[in-house]
Amino acid sequence: MAKDKYYIIDFDSTFTQVEALDELGEISLAGEENKDEILQQIKDLTNGAMEGKSSFTEGLSKRLALLKANRRHLKPLIQLLQTKVSDSIKRNKEFFQAYADNILIVSSGFKEFITPIVTEYGIKEENIYANTFRFDEQGNIVGFDEENLLCLDRGKIKLLEELALEGDVYVLGDGYTDYEIKEAGLANKFYAFTENVVRDSVVAKADDVAPSLDEFLYQHKLPMAISYPKNRIRVLLLENVHPKAVELFKREGYQIETVSGALSEDELCERIRNVSVLGIRSKTQVTKRVLEHANKLMCIGAFCIGTNQIDLSACLDAGVAVFNAPYSNTRSVVELAIGEIIMLCRNAVDKSTKMHQGIWDKSATGSVEVRDKKLGIIGYGSIGAQLSVLAEALGMVVYYYDVVERLQLGNARKCETLKQLLQTADIVSLHVDGRTSNQGMFGAEEFAAMKDGAIFLNLSRGHIVDLPALVESLKSGKVRGAAVDVYPYEPATNDEEFVSELRGLPNVILTPHIGGSTQEAQENIGTFVPSRIMEYINTGNSYQSVNFPNIQLPELKNAHRLIHIHQNVPGVLANINSVLAGNQVNILGQYLKTNEQIGYVITDIDKLYDKKVIEDMKRVPATIKFRILY
């Protein structure tokens, strides 16, 4: 016969996010002149007892004396504590209801405020073990029931000895008094609960660490409200990804590791093991070899527009979804382009350089307004289109060329060929993507086709332009000015020297790939990319993925969601449905989308099913990855 299992859970800083007596002090001492000093004394006494550094009984007496609390203070305390229940406790209410007979709240706190909180979660009142207050005739709290075992040093040990539970006992708490139960041999394991507070001395003694209740439930194969403990999701963020992204991932409960610069292929192969989410910008190359070392990778976030630094095909083969930020830094790039166009037309860079050398050159020679000038935009995507709008507002005449049919904005004129645009434009601005076929697309022939004395900008991709051809055109005067923000090779860190044949040329603006590097753009990217990644992990939504079949899914309600990624070969859906039928699974909804390489099937099923179906789904031929969401 299987043994009973008992789960002993602490209250303060475990069931709730706070220490209740500390919060009671905030209420009862309101208006006291030395309130902050008293509260600090109370907190020090609490921490000393929780870390096993001082007598619990003595500390409890001192805390109650300092509190000067009254019965009337308990109602606002309870109302506060109801809002301070730990996040992982709140989302797993069903666990407490389902295992009410086996869950014990064992706390050195007080029943007067513990009982109203925990019983809302289905915990039985007879399973709540805690101290009780003593009140005087005016309702002042003057002490505690000294007959209660839990007011004593090692009181939890004495209580467990008296309960004599027959079965396996597991303790979840944040304090030394919780560890003492295991130390006395009265529990199988002690888990240090660190969702709210981390006490190093307690963690050092623990059998295991539970960053959330989800982790505890996961290890014990108990029902959870979510599909996985979020602390098991490891996120590696490279290249100074915006702090907003770090904040959002941490708020979600993920483990975060950050690296300031880019990593080489060898370094990334080493660091990517056990990583679930990789976040990069433009310098880190995610190759097939890197993906072969990524044993747990679910998705990649490109915190930029381009994704040519990522082997998207290899990601598909590995079942890794990729998300980018196609619009978040559009405005920033466009504003830089507009500013550079004006500066180049006015020869402002050269004049500024001369001023720094003490030369006063007030000549208007070669300095022109941008109004009425013809701007030629190559690549009329989100950046090119917005550039055309702002340029028109400055009085420019806009022409554009794109290999894809685009809706023209305002009075922009479409050119049928690239040559037509180059022969027309006074200023040429390049805004194409980084696909392999675009490599070297703009070279000597294209510069020769431009009008004499035209201006050239490249804020798109470095490998698109033949730099020696640009240098020659600048030196010959064919191109009278240029602005370049991207290069075929860019330094991996700020400490590496920038080497380029463009250095030192007159009327040339060189910027270090900062088109999207504004605070607003980086914060927008730092918000957008994590939101897409978390949506994919939490719900399976692949909307706006650059490589996965895009599916927008309905909200998961009262069901489990099976997510199956497979090679796009005939018969997989039939095999999936055969497995579901063979296990008598009730299908509530099913969604399928494919591209040339993979198929993406999402099936919502009734929550009651034989768990054998999970292993059977993993064995479906051509399966790449399978996971389940609750």
C-alpha cells in the first residue's frame, strides 16, 4: 500500500510574500515618531530567528512588545495579507483544494490572521497550526498562548513529534525553523522557498531550492496551474539587450544571464547548453553548429530588425522559433537618415571638422537645401515608406524602387527599374533587407548609373554595398557625399578598433551601426521581442515569427494544449489524430499550419486523458519537438 504524503507549508514569506508581524507594525505604529527605528528592530528580530541566529521565543516576546498592536489592527492586516499571497500560491489554488487532507500550515505566526487567508484556498482549519494572541480588556495584544508548542524554540519539531504523521513528509518554507523539522528526522526533505526572500544560511541547509511552488509541485509530479516551473526557463541575453527585456523576463520568473558583447561561435556553442531562450542583436552569428549544441533551445529573439545573422533554416530543422522587432526602431532609423541627408547637403560635417581645426569657412559653395531635391529610396518596406513620408514633409520629391509590390504613400513615385531610380535621384538611400541574394547588390555599375554629384546613404546592411566602389566614387566626385551606418565587418565590442577604407574621406558621415540605437527604440524592442517570446512559450502563438508558420490561437480554457512541431512530410496529421483516437482523447480544437520545411499542429484536448498519449505523441514519425501546456 502506498504511503500517505504530507506537505507542510510555512506562512510568512512563503504562503504570503511578507512577514505578517512586520506588516502589523506598519499599521499599529502609524503616527509614532520613531516608527522606522522600531520597525527595523522588529525586522532584525524576525531575521535573526528565521536564520537561526537567535532564540525564537525571546524574539517573539520582544516583537509583540514593540508592536503596541490592538485587536482593531488585525482587520486591515488581513485585508493587506489577502493582496500579498505569493504569486505561485495564488495560481495553484486547485492544488490546495485537491490535496486539502494532506496539506498542513505550520507557522510560528498567529491563527488570528493566518486562518482567514489560507482557508480561502481550501486549506482545512483543523490543519492550521500556529500561535494565538493574548489580549487585555482593551483589546491590546499583550502576549501569546504560552501553552502552544509553536511559541517555543524548536516548537515545530515538538509539534511534528506530537502529530506523529504516518507517511512521507515534505517541508516548504523560508526559515531555519522549517529546516529544523528535517534536521530532527521528521521530514523526508526540506525545500527552501525563495520566491519572496532568500536566506543564504537556510538555502545552504536545504535539500533543494524551490524558487516557486510550481517547482515544488513539478518535482513531486503534482498538478500545476502552469505547464512548467518558469524558473526552469533559462534566458541568455547578449550584446547589451535593453534592461526592459531583462525586467520582463525576470518578472515572468525566468532565469536570466546577460553578456555585454557578442560571442564567437565557439563561445556560443559552450554557453548555449541548457538555454531555453537566446536573445541577440546584430553581431552574434547563430549558425547550424551553434544550434547543434542547443539541447533545450525553444526560441531566439533578435532585438533588431534583421535576422540574417541567424540560420533560419537550421532553426526550423531544430524546431526553434525566431522573433524579431520589425517596426520598433523604424522611426529612429528614419530620423537619422533625414538628419544625415540635411548635413550632407549642407557640407556640415566638413565645416564642423574645420572649425575644430580653427578654420573659419563660411562659404555657401556646394551647400543646398533639401527642398525640391529628388530622394530615391531603394527598398520601400517599413523604414523606406516612413522615410518617404518625412522627406515629403520637408518638401522633397520621393521616388522608390522595390522588387516587391508596395503601397505607395503620399506622392511617392514608383520606379520600374533600379537604373531608372538612380538616374533620377539627387539623393539615394538604401533600405533593403539582408538576404543572401542582396549581397553586393550595389557596386561600381550602380554608382556609375547615379547622377553626377549625388549623395548616397546606407543604413541597411553592410554586405550590400561594394565599399571599394563607393570609395572610388567619392574620390572621383561622382558621389559628393555619403553616410554609412553599417559595414561588412563590424567590431564585436567597443574596445575593438574600427577599420575601414572610408575613414578620412571628406563629406562622409560614419556612424557605428546606431540607426536604431535610441533610448526609445531600444526600449520598444526590449518590450516587443520578450512579449512575442513569452506568448509563444506560454500559449504556442507563433504570430510574427520570422521562420515559423504563423498561427494566432484562442485562449486556452479548461483544456490542455498539445504542441507538435514536425517535418513537413505527408501523413503526420493523420498519425497524430490516430494517436489521439487510440488513446480515446476528446479533441476540443485543432489548428495546423505549414511552410516548406515544417508543420505546426496545436491540439486542445479535454483535461481528462491517459498520460500515455504524451509519449505516443513524441514517437510520431517526423516529430521535431513536442510539448504540452496546461
